[in-house]
Amino acid sequence: MADTLQFDLVSPERSLASMQVSEVQIPGSDGDMTAMADHAPTITTLRPGVLKVSGPAGDAEYVVTGGFAEIGDGGISVLAERAIAKADMDQATLKSMIDAATDAFEKAQDAKSEGVDDAAKALADVVAIGDALGISVN
Amino acid sequence: MANLKDLKNRIESVKNTRKITKAMQMVAAAKLRRAQEAAEQSRPYTERFNAVMAGLAASVGGSDSAPKLLSGSGKDDVHLLVIMTSERGLCGGFNTNIAKKARAHADSLLANGKTVKILTVGKKGRESLKRDFGQYYVGHVDLSDVKRLGYSNAQGIASDVLTRFDAEEFDVATLFYAKFQNVVTQIPTAQQIIPAAFEVEEGAEAATLYDYEPSEEAILADLLPRGVATAIFSALLENAASEQGSRMSAMDNATRNAGDMIDKLTIQYNRSRQAVITNELIEIISGAEAL
């Protein structure tokens, strides 16, 4: 049996998960990474995406936006500004997230600020969440 | 006779007041529990966040390339005070205490020749500081329609503050709110959020060397604005708990006072009733004697 590690998922409003898992797939801002026990200590920021957890207690998926993941000796803590369990994710929630990202993108475009690329990427990330979960907004 | 009736009415009205304050106290107690739970739920996030930020800030903070949110704008001329108070009254000294703290801070800044700008959250503080500091107001956040404080409320305030900072409207930002200790004690607190100050916990954290992805600077630049939102969010939650705690003890006092008052009025009422009876007896007896 594979080693397990402690996994915590917290958002500012509440703690969503705290359990022993064998691997966690994190949507890092530089790309996905999968962390297992004895991973080197790492801190990475998150892009909007789907966080996958699998362990002895079963698999789980969460939609996370913004924040960071800390992989340390004690396990993994993911601090996400917004985290939603896959089961609670629906069309309306996704639509509001896409609308918010679209708004930010259009604003950045109007202002011709440096943030256009980031906003475009964030929008693409949010849209990709829908594809990953098989939710369509239209 | 009119006197007796007046007293009776008076007792009745105080009894009604007591019912209201009692109800308010119980509502506040229920809300307090919810507010406390919310504050507790947010604690793991805040603590972890601050621990990581403290580590990052310690390693990047010294360099020249440190983000402005951490190192400050290099000046100390314009101060933004974010004053958080409640939307409703009848909560004892809660708003007064925060306003007093903010007033003292603003006065000392003004005395030192600094410029003060004030952003108010919650209308009670705005009203009470208006007379002295009305000309420094730059904005107001209305939370009266908010039933349940969410992180998005804090994000709204934070983005307002950050936009002003980017536009170089101020150099230092300080939050004013009441920290919840227990039901009877709430401590008015001033917390500097820009430039960010993180309490470094001794020893433990520094031992782990992390890989950073992307770079340390990029992470810091990404997280600092979130840090402002986090600080504001936890201040909002603390404040909400403090407000309910303060209201609860204020209403508890009011209920007790009303009880005392009812006792006093009842004694007075009984005495006057007795006096009226005695008077009537005297009249009857002296009338009988005169025959």
C-alpha cells in the first residue's frame, strides 16, 4: 500500500477537506503537478482549475480559483480563494465564474493595461474547467 | 387617581421595552454564535496564509525588487484609514470605541503634518466621525444589505483599496476594527495592511526550504493583494462577532435595568395604591365620627 500524506483544502470561508490521501493533482499556474508522499517542499500559485485527490478514502475533485498550494513536510495545504466541491458545481456557478473572468478580460482590454494576457489566460482557464467537468454553459 | 393610572401605564411600557431588549439579546446571541463560527472557520486559512507570507516576505523583503505592497511606496505622507463599524446601533460602546481609536490615530497623524484619508465601512462610524473628519472622507462601503459576510465582500473592499494604492493616492493603510476577545471584551484594534506587516513566528517555519513555482517574487506579487483581502476579511469577521457580542451584553444590561425599573415602579405603585386606600378609610371614618 502506498504511503499517504495529509491533505488540507481551505478557503477563507471554511475548511473543505482534511484527510489522508495518496496523491493530489494540483492545477499550478505553471502547469499541473501531481504530489505524492515525500514530495520536495514546494510552494506554487494556482490557476483556476480542477484539483484531483485520490486516496484510500476514495477520489474527490474540487474546482479551485486563485491562491496557492504549499507542499511541506507535514503534507499538502491548498489555500484557495474559492473552492467548490465537484458535486456542488453547476451550470449557474460556472457561468458566473466565466462572466466574471470575461468582465475582467474586457476591462483589461479597454484599459490596455499589462493585465490583458493574464486576464485572457484566466478566462481560458475558467472555460477549461467547464470542459473538464463536462458542464456546458450554453 | 390619575397618578395610579400613569404608574400602571409606565410599568406596562417598561415591561414592553424589556421584552424587546430581551428578544434583541437572544437574537444577538444566536447571531454571535454564527459569527464566531464563521471567524473560526476562516482561521486556518488566515494562519496558514500568514505563515507562508511571512516566510516569503523574510526572504524577498530585503531586496530592492520587493513589491511595493510589501516595502511601501517609500513615503509616509498620506495615510488611509479604513474604519470598520456596524450598520446598526444599539450595541453598547462598540462603534464609539472604534471611532475613538481611529480619532486618536487621525489626530496624531494630523498633528504630525500628515495627510489623512478615510474610507468607512458601516454607516455608524461614518456618522459619528462626520463632524470632525467629514472633509477627509474618500469613500464608503455599505454592507447593510449583506446578510452573510462572504469573502467577496472583503475582495470588493480590497480591490477598492488596491486601486487607490496603485493610483498613489496614499502611502500607508491602516484598518480599524474591534477584535473579539469574549462577549464582554472587544478590543479596538489598528492594523497596518499596506505596507504589509507579517508577524514572523520564531524558529519553526524558517527551517523548511521550499521550491517556488513560479519564482518567489512572482508568487509574492500574486499573493500580496490577496493578503490585503484576507486581512480585511478576517477583520470583517472579527468585527461582526464583536458587534454581536457587544450588542448582546448591552441588551443584557438593558434587560436587567428594565427589570430593576419595573420593581421600583411596582413598589411605588403599591405604595400609592395603599395611600389612596388609607385616605379613603380616613375620609369614611372621619365622616362617621362627625355624625
